[in-house]
Amino acid sequence: MRNVIMMHSVGSNHTLWKERWLSVDKEQFEVFCRYLSKHGYKTYFLDYWYEQENVSVKDKKDLYLTFDDGYLDNLLVAYPIMKKYGIKGTIFVNPEFVDPSSGIRTLEGNKGETLGFLNWDEIRFLDKSGVMDIQSHSMSHNFYFRSDNMIDVHTPEDKYHWLAWYNKPERKHVWQLEDQSIYTPYGTPVFEYYRALGLRRYFPDERVVDKSITLYNEGKSKEDIIAACIELLKTYPGRFETDEEKELRFRYELFDSKRILEEKLDKRVDFLCWPGGGYDEMSLQLAEEAGYKASTIASREGRLLVNNIGLKYKRIVRMGMDSTIRKGRYFRPLRIVPSHYKGHLSFMLKIEERRPIALFLAKVNNLFLRFF
């Protein structure tokens, strides 16, 4: 049953954040929550989902809202709206991204700034609020190189913001707010990469890295730099992590994140969301060994029919509700038009105020939401 909704950020789509496409518009989010409340949809934490996965007949108006990464706007924007309409949700947190500050920030006190990550005081507050439940998103949310196929060179304007997370992990919590490209030497070679928990990590030889940086500083083109490094790789091919190194890294990601969250929140942490849907056979086995009761399924496998009945370790199928936002030119009042087809319920929601709003589309088990 496709009734678990995936979101990330709420209300930060107006910022200069490079990945603001991950953020649901505040106005749209409130329309959504108001609709759920008005029309009898019930939202729960994932412990109830786990129980319901053991029965064959489920209530089609049961929904589970989830938020990945632990963004500050989950507190400043999403939380007040959800509290207002009696909506519950789950936030998946990476301990390495937790803000080191203390106290509980407000939108006014933060001068309207929604970017950033939650601190431990805020995480504890949300977890005890009855509105949000905190679960694990692994430790690092890192990307790593997975092959010796060099694909690019690090430059000031590139998309590889995560390179800085290796050199300045203590600055992870502000990566939305500052230019972190300077933390990695320009000219650093970029190889094929993937999510931390879904690969065997590749380490390029330092002589190849140094050569790439030197050629960049000499003003060579990307094409020339890559060609020279590919030739040098024949002599200095680098290496892949061993089975033992990989397992140790995975245990840090899965076991330590669970332990830290449990210690900080004084409760059991039973659910895991794989960052970016990255996992492999080893990480799945270790997640179950760590004591997680369930973990998410990657979007690439989201169309699979999952039967969790009788399984101790279950898999969570989610439907995304963020990256399909588009700006539209619609000024009509709100109206609801439900229609049934192929097990889905379709609603067309038109905003009550006469202003441009976002065109939004999200398919959930019994919802096909379209905001005009």
C-alpha cells in the first residue's frame, strides 16, 4: 500500500539554496495539511505503519508523512502547520549534520531564515511534541567515489558540494548557507560516485590527485586534465576498500547513528531511511543486524509490490512529494473534485486566494494530488 509520503524541506523554495527544488512551498503544504484534516485522513508514526503491515486490509485514509535530512525548516515552517491541523510526521536525521548550537529557534528570532539543520535541543523538542517522531537517516549522508572512471574536475561553480564534507565535516550543518567549494582544492579529480551505503569506496592515488590540481592551476582545460590523469592512472591506479573496511564503515553509518539517536532521545530508534536510496546486500544485512525493524525502498524499486506480512524486517515504499513542484499561473478559487480510478483517488485543489501558486503533482496509494 502506497501511503507513505516522502518530503525533505518545507518553505525554503524561495531561497538561493541550490537544491531548493527539494522544498515544498509553504502555502501548498498548508493546503495539503488542511485538506487531510478536513476530509478525515489520519496520520501516524511509523510504529503504527509497522503494525498495519501485518494485516491484509488497511484503511485507505491512513497516511504517514516523512521528512528526510533534519532541516531547520521542519521545525520553523512544517511543525506549526502540522500542529495546527493535527498532522503527524517522521523526520529522518543524520547525526553528522546536527547543528552544534543550543536552544530552540523560532522563525522570528531567526530573522526569517529557514535554511540550516536542527540542533539536539530542537530534535528532542520535536520528538516529544507528539507531532514529529525522530528516526535514523544513517550517520553521514556522504557520497563516495565508486570507480576509477574520472568524469570531471572540481571547480568553483560545480555541483559537487559534498566534496567539502570530507575536508570540513564540522561545517556540514551550514552547507546550504555558505560556499563550501573552497574547502576542496580546485582541480581535484572527480570520479564516478554514489551513495555511501551502496558502494565499495574507491580511493584515487594521491599522485593522480596532485597532478589534476597542478594542471588546473596551470590553466589547462578539463579535457586535457582528464586525459592526463587517465594516462597516469595506468601507473597509479588507486585502490578499493577491502571487505573489512567496507563493513567497518557501514557499521559506523548504521550502528552508530542508531546508538547516538537513542542516547540523545532516550528511546528506541527502529526505522531507517537510506540516503538517496543507496544500499546493497551488505548494508541491508547490517541494518537488520543493528536492530532496525524496517527501512525504506529506493525510488528506483518503488513500483515493486512489497508484501511485508509476517516479516520481522520490513521495507517501506514511499512516494515523493517535493521535486515535481512547478510554478503555474492559476488564479481560481479552491474546489475539490474527487474521482476514482485504478485504486487511486484524485483531487484537484485550487487555492482560495487569487495569486499565482505552484503546480504540484504527487501520487500516493489512494491519492493523486494536483495543486493548481
